[in-house]
Amino acid sequence: MVFGLVLPMIVAVVAASGAAWVQRRLRPDWATWTLTVLSVGAALAVLWALTVLAAGYAAEQPRLAGAIGWCHVLFTSHDRVPAPLGIGAWAALAASAVSVRARVRARRATLRMTHDDVARSSAPMAYAVPGRPGRVIVSEGMLNTLDSAERRVLYAHEHSHLRRHHHRFRQVADIAAAAVPLLSPLNRQVRFATERWADEDAVNEVGDRRLVARAVARAALAASDSDLGPAALGINGSGARGRVEALMAPPTGFAAATVAWVSLGMAGLVISVAGSTVQFHHLVAFLLHICGLD
């Protein structure tokens, strides 16, 4: 039984490790959606497996069972959850809750910032702040760094972040990674995919891939020493080198084979979670039967 419960975690880790491969083979918009859904599925799979392990271990503790009247026959009636796994599951769930809470609070604090000081700063910074209405924050330093054509790219990129609601994808992936740190590579790829999506929107607006690549490179170089914070969505955001290389290459089309492999991975997650759920259900039904509670 224990292996069946651990299997979703193994599948989730494998899925996260393939995030970069998926991102390179899909259009940025497809990659953003696919990787975000994958991060949610992987996080839920891991958290469900941890919950079942933690619940199974708790049910096997004599003192707890005696305190709430559970059937003592269960201690010799099934494969028990090893103590290291059970205790580890409880610790992981507690750490996950604390991490998610801290991440949400940090994000809210960032959104409450006025950003007025940034706009007047000589440091080259530019990013989108989601909200109603959303805002594009561009410092004087960044405006002085770019020429007029590159500024047009900058504003097209930032407005894409607002129009496409890229912060929502990043927030979902961010929380998934906070809950399950093993998914951090997947979170980074979601961030990269949203930046690539905004880059391609800028290309569609200005009609020149080389111009967009030049603007991204210049903005990233100028802002390399600036700290934009965890919620920043900007032209000088994550993976500038990879973005420039992608802009200099032909646009990525629809990759049916990649979608098929991703679908297969998601199916593996669903099957593994379903399998652990069925095992847990059978265990509960068995215990109810031998305890005379059915």
C-alpha cells in the first residue's frame, strides 16, 4: 500500500523535471497554460499522497485510537505506515502550510506597494503591477536607457502582462512550488513562459523580432543589478538570454508530439492519485468491516 501512496510523488517529481523540455517545444501561450496545469496537478498529487500517509500513520497510533475510540484490531490487520514516512508526511504538510502562508503574505505586501519611488528612480527598472486598474511602472533610468523604438517594445511587453493576466499563472505556480518545493523548476519555467508570451505579443505589435530581442537584452543588462521583487513582471525579467535566443530563432509552432507526451504525463498523475485513493478507500472499508462498524 505504501508504494502506491508514494507513487504520485514520484510521478510529480518526474513531471517537474521535464518542464524545460516542454517549454522549449511549445508556443509560449501553450507552454504557460500547460506548465501551470501541470504544476497544479503535481502539487495536488503530492499533497494528497502526504495527507493519506499522514492520516494512515495517525490512525495506527494506540494512544490516539484509544482517545477517540478507534478499533484496536487495525494495528495488526494491515500493512502499517513506517514511522519515518508517517512523521515525515506530517512534517512536510506542516512546512507546506507555513510556506504557502508566507508566500501569499509576501505577494500581498508587494501589491500594496505604491511604487512611486521606483518611477522616479535612476535605476533602470520596468515591470507590470496587476490590479484594477493594472499599472506599468517604468523608472526614469529605464526610459533613459532605451531609445524610442525600444520603449515601444517595453510598453507592449508590459501591457501584454496585464492584458493576458500573466500574474495569475505565476501566482498559481508560485503557490504550488511553495507547497511542494520539488516543483520549483516547474515554477521557474512558468515564469519564463509568461515572459516569452509577452515577448511574442511585443513582436506582433512592433513587427520586428530583432528589435524586441535588442530591447530585452538592453533592458536586462541595464537592470542586472536591480531587485524587482518576487512579484515583478517585466521586460527585464527571468531568463533574458534564453528569451533573446528564442526571439532570434523562428517562432515555435504547434507540437502535437509534445502535447501528447504532456497529456500522457497528466494521465499518469491522475492514475497514480486515483490508485492511492482506491487503496485508501479499500483500507477504510476493510477496517470498518473487521471493527464491526459497517
